Amino acid sequence: MSFCGPCEDIFIRQAVSLDKNFDHHRTWRSFLAAADQGCPVCWRKFDTLAPDRRALLRQLGAKWDQDLSIHSTRCATTVRFTMNSAGCLYMAFWSQSDAEYIPFPDGQECPDPRYFLGRHLRTLAFVPSEEGDGYVAPLQGTNSSSTSTWNNVQSWIGKCESDHKECAGRSDAGWYPTRLIDLGAQDQQSAISDMFRVVERGEMSSGEQYTTLSHRWDTMQTARLTVTTMPTYRSGVSISTLSRTFQDAIAVTRRLKLRYIWIDSLCIVQDGDDGRDWAIESTQMDKVYLNSFVNIAASVASGKEGLFFERDIAWSERLQLDLKIDRGDGRTTSGSFLHVPYHNWERIDMSPLSQRGWVLQEQLLSPRILHFDRREVFWECCQAVASENLPRGWPNIDADKMDKVAMIVARKRLNPLNDNLWAHANDNDAPVTGFAGEGLHYILWFGLVLKYSACQLSYESDRLVAISGVARYLKTINKDQYVAGLWRRHLEKELAWSTIRPLPADASYPYYAPSFSWTSVNGLVEPATHLTSGKPLVQVHPVHMPSASNPTAGPAQRDQPFQHDVFGPITGSTVQIKVTGQLKSMSMLTYGGSWYLLPSGSSRSPPPPNTITSTVENEAFEAELDHTVENAQVASFQAKTFYYVPWLVYETRNVIQCCLILEEHDRDMRQFRRIGICKPLPAHQHKSPLLLQEDPHRDLLPGYDKKTTLHTIYII
């Protein structure tokens, strides 16, 4: 183990002072060279970056072969140490800059890597060596199919089966999927090891367990169950005809001494029946994964690569630091600390498989998962996580730094749907402001929405159904009504979601979700977690859509409560949200690349062209649209009629938190579509009263009631 010069200066030549910054590498080129040459601290630090960030650092770092101090007093990297009450040491690498670009003396500008990478550098965690000795283990086998890997797998499964009540308690031993892949009885597998066949529920041996496979579909997925290929797969097919990933998943299943495996492309009819089989099977994905024995996750592999990889195991060597620590109170102590590579789990979170929308619910619902990465195999169940490098899981390095929710979900990376977690949902100390009592259920759901909306789907029409398995399971716990991605109990607040990275609306997409639901957009979504303390200014109720045969039905028929759950898939409007509140007219302005809401009661509505700057500054509010507007559509978009509804105010003062922005769909039916949201910035709350002022045309707007001075409309 050979430290680079800057690391040697910090760790060997002086006592480490807590809560003090140490200059590290002066240039990015120096840092990259140290990482490439194997400095045990620098290469680990570099390794914590996501692959795209490592590439960016190499690209930008090559331009920075000079001392950054000519532009700033900061180094490329700075190190800071802290210690918690349990004696665990944290080594934070700081590399931040307020400027995206730094000017050179010749007038040119170059991106500053500190700005683009500083917030992505991870903290290295160390535990006292005597505590970490039982946790950190260098890898043994140079292939992930080795005996040493399998010994770990058997140990994890054995402990889970014998000690983990929650993992076993989620399985209904009497339930099986409609179809499974039959690998033959254990005593027959050696004789017919090259054959498998697809069997149906009535043909399965009772008491048998099955595995599932999570994988990325290839563009040329050749092994598919169709109406045409059904007889062939039912009679028996050679395993050698399958992709390498499928073959390896079968090998893992057999090493577990199990007879059956479920693979989506071979257990759901993919073609030839007009989607009838998929429509049925997609509604029971929760049961398929909940009742499996273990999920096999091909985290990085394409179909051709398989699950097992040759690997260089040198990276897994233990890093132990013998340090003198200046505690800042006149005391200097000596200690030995062992690095805990907890950040390795980010390889799974950032893996190609984890970016797929369908996979999120597969991994959330499975009681156990084996993640096959290029470096090592990871284990995850309802009560533990582990890896070949950390075979006993994580030592308790973060307990005093994390609140209850973070410790459950982040520290252990536990399945957030296990029953033990939900049992704590009503604890008084649960940090869930605004959702009293059962709030933890909904806070965790918000986290799933944020992660899921960032995932990719081959078909946008799957956006609602691909998370329906999680929703079905969660409904059994919270006993709430599920309405197309939202929960009835806090519907007023949940409707205040926004789109972080909106994309253009694609008119070619078929209808697959109502506009009031976040599942109707194909961009990254921010749930309304930051608005949970707001007070609704509206009353909302899910009601039935008017039928095509009676579109002008009266209020008694139109306002029938919608009491079903909307899990998807859906092909047309079945539910609408009845809203009672203040409907106000508005103009939509575009200025500086952003869109702005201008209330019709404004003194400058619409604003003269020469006053638009002052209008935006004094009377308009920035709008967050659910979809971007292409340049060619700006004029036609502005010509539409828009409205807004003041939605939430702060509980402690009558200041608007957000308004929903709507466009008219059918005036006679009082139907509107949601197109965005407006959340006034704190700096603009002085003009917030403009959003609540009386609309001069309120009695002419749809749904106005003179007695209540409120409007009743429907969002579809």
C-alpha cells in the first residue's frame, strides 16, 4: 500500500485534526494520476463517482495541469475529518466552487471541475479496526461463479431462511404464477440438463418454490412465448437455445436446488393474442414477485453477457489507516481504522438494470434478491443487505447521523415495503410533517415516485401499470383508495406534484393516464413532499366520467363517487377529479426562456410589449409546465384560454404555496386538463396576494355558484 504525496502528508506526517480542512491535491491531473497509480485513498475516492462523472473528470482534468490557486485559494480537492459518538471516522472530500467557469488570463473560459463534480464526491467511512474485522473481507474467486461466491450466497440464504421472519412471512406457499419454466425434478436434472419446458399452474408440483429473473430486454429478444411458439415451449426446448443471461439464471436456480424459474418473456404471451394474456398477467405482478423464493437480477448484463464475469479482485483489498488524531481539546490519541466500502451499493443503484421502470417494482416486491454485478454479487432481503466484500452486511456506521426513515431505507437499503417497517408508521417520532399518523406510508411512496419517474420505459403507456404491483401491495397495508398514482386520503396535497425535467408532449401516444396524475407525464417528477404542511383551499373528490351514451348527465349522475382503484392499464378516461374552489382566469407569458402566470386581475393583463419586463418582475409568477412547449408552438399555446386554481396556502399565514394551472377541455361539461403548477418563490411572496385577488370575470367562468362564490369544475 503506497500513498501519494498529499495523502502521505495528511495521514502519516501529522496528526489528523477533526473538523479542520486539509489541502489535498493542487490539481485534478495530480489527483487522477494518484488514483491511476493506485493510491489506496485516491482511487477509492475516484471510484465513488458515477461512471459518467469519472469520464467528465478525465475530460476536464486533462485541461487543468496548472495550480488552481491562480484562480482561487481552494485546491482541486480538500479533506475534512469528523468522528461520531461511536468512534467511527468520516473522511469527506470537498471540491466545490460557486463559479461554473473560470476565466484564463487570455480571456477564454473553461468549466471548473470543482463545480461540476464537488457535490458528487462521496465520504469515505471508517470504523475502529476491531469492529470492522468481522465485516470487511477481500474477494477470493476471480470469477463470480466461483465456489467462494457461492459459499457466500448459501450463507446469506441459510441465515435468511432460519432467522428472518419477515422474509418468509411474505410468501403464500400455495400461490403460483399462471406459467413457470420447469427445469425438471432434482433427480432428473443431471439426465436432462439441457432441456426445459413451460408448464401451467395445474401441472406444477405442490410445495415447490421458484425464482424470478430481472433483466434488460434486448432489441432482438429471440426467446419469446407467443401463440405460435407455445406448443414448442410446452413440449420442451434446449436450454442452449437461450441467451447467456437466461442460461446463467437457470444455472443459479439449479444450484439453489429449485425446479422452477419465472422469466417474463417466456411466461407471458408476447404476441398473437391481441395483448389479452399480458392484460391479465400485468395485474398480478405483485404476486409473482412477492411469492418468489429469490429474484435473480442481471444488474449490468445484456442478454449476451450473462451473470458471471471474470474480475480483478485487487480492488477489494482492505484499507486500514493507523492515525494520530488531534481531538481539538489538547488531547491526541492513536487509533486504527478500517474502511467500510458501503458506497459499493451505488453500483447497483446506478446499474443499467436499475434504470428500467418495470424493474423497480420487481426489486421492491421480491423478498430476496441476488444482484450480479461485474465486480461482486450483492444480497438483499427484507432484513439485511450484504455483498462479497461485506459478507456480514454493514456495521452500524450511521446510526447517530440518520433519522428514522433514512436509517430504515438508506442505511440498510431495505425493501421499503416490508411489514416491520410499516409497523412503525404510527410512531410519534416518525419525521413525517403534514401527514399525521399513517404518514410514513405516504412519505415512502413519494420516494418511490421520484425514483420511478426517473426510470426508463420502452412504452410510455406502461407508466401506470409498471408500478401497479407496488400500489396493490401498499393498498393491503394503508387501506386507502388508489387513483392512478395518487392516494385518496391526502389527494388534495398529492395533486400538487410538479415536473422537474419536463419533456415535450407527444400527440402520438395513446391515452394512458389522466392529466391530474403524475403518470401522465414522461419526465422526472417531484412529489408534493415539500408541500405537506400546506392547507388546502379546495375540496376534491374522484367521480365517474360521464358515459359516452349519456355525456350530458345531470349532477346526480355525474357526481357519483368513484370508489374503484385505478391501477392500470387504462385505455380511456374513467375517472375525473371534482374540484370546488376558486377558478381564476390568467394569461401565459414567455420571458427569458421561462413561462409565467399573469392573473387576469392584474393591472397589466395582458401587458403591453414594452412593459413585459416590469410586469414579470412585479405581477407575474413563474410557472412549471408539465410538458415543454416547442418553439413552433409558442404562439398557438399562448392563444389558448388558461385558468388557475389557488390550491394550498401556508398554514401559519395566508400566503399561496401553489396553484394548479389548467386549460379548458369542454366548457359545457366544466372539464379542464392540468398543464402545470405555480409555486411562488419565497422572494416573490410579497406579491402573492395578487393570486388571491378577486377575478373580475369570476361569475362568467364555468361552474360559478353565487351563494358560495366558488366554482365547481372537473379535471380529467
